[in-house]
Amino acid sequence: MIKRITNLFFLLLALPMFAQLGGESTYQFLNLVSSPRQAALGGKIITNFDYDVTEALYNPASINWQMHNQLAVNASSYLGGITYGTAAYAYTWDRHVQTFHFGVTYINYGTFDGYDVNGNATGSFTGNEAAISAGYNYNIPFTDFYVGANVKVITSLLEQYNSIGGAVDIGVMYINEKLDFHAALTVRNIGTQFTTYAGQNEPLPFEVNFGMSQTLENVPIRWHLTLENLQQWPIGVSNPARATTDLDGNQTQEKVGFFNNALRHLILGAELWPEKGFNLRVGYNFRRAEELRIEDQRNFSGISAGISIRLNKLRFSYTHARYTSAANTSFFGLQIDLDNRRWR
């Protein structure tokens, strides 16, 4: 079974038609961070295996019985007045097995003023997208490996154009309880458009991520390391704003070397007191930091930090993520424990 799963993932990684990154595919909102916790730890954390029901939106292999009857709602006032958020719920049919997960991801781009080619006003219009998902996780018998999948239905409305699509996320997680070490691999957004905006089929934002995390033995800190967008190399492109011009007017474009490309795949995060009612979280996203940095100006792009507080059956989370000196984002989350059986 494990050999077959491994062969499947490597086959998916080898398909060049899926090597997509931002701006090269539709439904880009599918790869936005799903919760304040994920945002605080750098943006793409796939190795948490605990109460966090929102985690399963990004890695279905994390679905587990501790999520039973947990309801989470997350919202963010994103860049440029865009609002987006997620909601998630899980239900365990019986103790420790048969846990089902349900989720919603939405984004609202706001209201825009429309004009024709002659500059005449045509009225206002809106844009929004959403995805509804259902997921399930399976523990391979007599092993420490978990396999999960999410099935998603996607809708998008941009002005008068609309599209419907479907996708599947697949995740595999290895858990070593003795070392408190987790490793995970996710293959996300394998799918297609059922109906297109204007007759042209566009690829979905396919993404492959690998992550590791561990709680230190004598220090209440859990470190996280994620390698994102492994389906594409190189990941970096030259920024025209960083081109240099010599005295003769010759322009030299920015060069993105091997080491710079490698770093752009890396995300680091740390969570203090991960199993307590109060958590501190911090993360650093190297790709965001490099792509949004401004020459000769220190703006701390890529840094994110957050907190989480549990009060009885409520858990509040907040994260502030640094993008540029002119644009930062706050993430808010609330998780409600509806479980009266108190299995945890």
C-alpha cells in the first residue's frame, strides 16, 4: 500500500503540465492560508495533527478524532480591501476512527466601477469565489502513516463571467509519537473547470508541499519547516523594478540564482506552548520576503506573528502578517468546542 501511494505522488510530481504558480492558473484563492494559526507559522503548515479543525482544509491527512464536533470560523481583511475566510467542521462517527471533515473557503473581491472602451460608466459589478469541501482520513493498518483526501466543488463569479470547477487534495502524514515528530506531503488542487469563463479552459493552481515539525523534548516549542511549491523549479523570476542601468543606458535584469530559488521554497515557523491554552506563534516566509522586499528599505516582509487563547470551549486566534510597508494583513479565528463527551 505504502509503495503504491509513494509511486502515485512521484508520478504526479513528474507531470509538467501541472507546474503552476501564482498568476498562471485560475481559482488562486484555493492556496490562500486557511487560518490565523497557519498564517502565523509562515503561511503553509501541513503537519499539525490535533484539535485544529481548519488544518484539514490544507492537508486532509491531518483529519483525526480530536477534531470531533469542532467548529471553526476564520476571517481576514486582505490586501486592497479584499475579504476572505474559511469555516470547518469535523464529526467522528465512532471513537478514534471514521472522522469526516467539511469545509468552506470564500473570497470577496469587493465592488468595482465598470466602464466601456470609450470610458462611459456601465455600472458597478462584484467578484467572489467559493469552494465547498468534504474530506476523510485513513490510518494505514499497523503503521504510523495516515492518508487523506478532500473533494472540492468550486464556484467563481467575476462580473458577468462565471465558472464551476472541481478538485481533489491528497495528503500523507507520518507520525512518530515517541519523538513527537510529524512529516507530511500534500498534493493539492488536482482538478479541472467544468464550465469556463469564456470558453477557454484554464489550469487550477496545482501545488505540492512537504513539511516537518517536532516538539522539543525539554522546551515547550514546536518547530515547523515547510517546503512549498515543489512542483516547480525555478520558482523565482526577475523583478523588473530591481533592474540596474549603467552610464550608457544598458539595463541589466535581476538574476535569481540557485540559492535564492532554493530559499524561496522554504517556510519556517515556531509555536510556543503548543499544547496549552495560550500559544505564541511566529513564522517567516522566504518567498514572500524576497518577492515583496523594497530596495534600500527595511520593511520586514515575510514575518508573521500571532497568539491563541482558549477560554473554556472557545479558542480565539489572531495573527498579523507583514507584506510591505504599505500593506499588512490581520487574521482572526474562532474555534468552538461542541463536544460534550470530552474525548481529549
